[in-house]
Amino acid sequence: MSSLEERQAALRKLHAEMRACRKCQEAGFPTVPGAIFSGDASARIMIIGQAPGKVEAFGTKKPFSGPAGKRLMRWMEEAGWTEEEFRREAYITAVTKCFPGPGKNGRGDRAPTARERELCRPFLERELAIVDPEVVAPVGRLAIVYFLGNSIRLADVIGHSFQVDGRIVVPLPHPSGASAWANSAANQKRIRKALAILRDLRPGLRPE
Ligand code: SF4
């Protein structure tokens, strides 16, 4: 795409469309309207989560600002960014941009269905095309499979980087405390390896 100024303008237009979107509600899902994302077209790294949670939807309106976000920010500190630097330098979004609502049993959030992910996919495709980041860090399985396909095992991909469509993809697990995966010693090692990859890449990721 063209100059940074033109990309910023295209992104502002896309953000307005995302904020106004009600496709999931119109399709009958209990999704809470209000797309959550942050950052601009100058970012060279994009973080893609699963979906915002209730803290983001009803409180801060800032991605990754609930309990899972706190853990993610601790990981980013390990990768060399303070939270303030990270929020300034990264474009942060999600596979589905709106809070899907609580899970059935009242524990955790409802995972967005395949249909909701499909409805929201064109927005993510446009964000990637406009921001055009060098590095993408998909956070959690739903975001990782978008780049690496459904058949992946977290243990095989966390701690590694991949070239996908000319970008470097560095997968991270979901940082939710409810995720048992991230707590085992072997998987902690994999996470440390992934953060070391990001730390090595960081010098080339200053915003334009
Ligand atoms: S999750 Fe995506 S497709 Fe669904 S209403 Fe929100 S912005 Fe629209």
C-alpha cells in the first residue's frame, strides 16, 4: 500500500466501520457490540488475541487490559517493552473484535464460534493489509490457527517463528490464568523461547 498518511486514513475509515458493525448481533449471537482495538498504521508489530473480555468491553475499552492482559504485558516486559512502550508501538486487535459474552457455565468468556470468526475475518484481513506489520504475534489457539492452520499443536509452535505471507509469525499461548497450558514447566520454557525471539526482533520494529 501507499504512504503512511494514506494508510492512516484507510485505517481510520476501517475503525469507524468496525465500531459500527453489528453483524454478530444481526446473526443472533449474544455478542456485546463495540469493537476493541488500539494502535495505528505506523506499528511494525501486530498482536492478535481471541476476543476482548468484559473488562475491556464494559470498562477500559483498551485491548488486553483485564487479568489476561496483565499477564501478556508481563510477557512483553520480558521481551523488552514496558507496557507503555508496547501499547505505543504495537497494533493490538483480535480475531473477533467484540466481547462474545460470558461462557455457558459462568466461568470465563464464551469462545467466538466459527461463524462469528468468519463474519469478523474481513476486518482482520484489512487491518493486516493496511498496517502491513513485519511481525505478527497471534495470542491463543484461535488466533494462531488463522496463520498456521487447524492441525497445529501448541507445543509444536510456541517457541518458534514462521514465515507466512512475507511476515514473521511468533505464536504465543492465551495468557488467561484459566489456561492450564501456560503453567507447566515445559510450556513455560516454550513461552520464554518465544519471548526471546520477540526480544531479538524488537530493534527492527520501531514504528515508522
Ligand atoms: S465481532 Fe466483528 S463481525 Fe462481530 S459484531 Fe463485532 S466487529 Fe462485527
